[in-house]
Amino acid sequence: MTQQTMTITLPEDVFQRLQARSERSKRPINEETVILLTSSLDADVVEPGIDELLAQLAHLTDAELWQAAAVKATAKEETHMQQLLDKQQRQGLTAEEVHEQQQLAIYFERIMLTRAEAAALLKQRGHDVTPLLN
């Protein structure tokens, strides 16, 4: 990957916070800056297709909506996310781990939105969705 050099001027308080974060993570300040910038830029990416996916749920049968409303992440995926969150708090994440955490967060959000929309459609169709709340 090609790299570019850039010089920026930061307000003193921002620099101090960045320096403290660098010390906590035991990474050089330039590496910490790249991780923060990458994380921020990745967070701006909107998950493509989620609106279309949610709109298509209206065309599903009730049985298919019940299945969509019951989808959950695996225990392995949840455990991995928790491990990343714990590591983030303890020592910070590498750029690769930050990306992985963000991808998992998008995946979990997609599941949550799908489940919520499916439940809402089932309720509109007159079903008792109370069992989905457990």
C-alpha cells in the first residue's frame, strides 16, 4: 500500500488527548493517529442496501417474517465482539482489529434492524410479537 506523508496542526488539547491515547495503547503517536482516522472514516460508510433489504421484508410471508425476526448472531460472533471491546478498553486495537470490530458492528446492526422491521410488520399484520421480546 502506498503511503502519503502529511503535516497537520492540532489544537493543544487534541494533541494531548492523542498523546495520552498513544501512551495507553503503547503505540507510536503516528500509528495511533492512522487508527483513529481509519476508524472515523470507516464509521462514515453507510451500510449499502439496508434500506432495500428492509423494504423487501414487506413482501415476505408471515412464516418468513417470523424466521427473519428470530435471526441472531452466533455465540462465537458475540464472544469475538466482546473480546475486541475488552481489548479496546484495556490496550487499544490494531487498525485491522478496528476494521474487524466495525464490520461486526455493522453485521449486528443489520440483524437488529431486520429483526425490528420483521417484528413491526408481524405486529401490523395482527400477530402477537411478545415471544420475540425474550
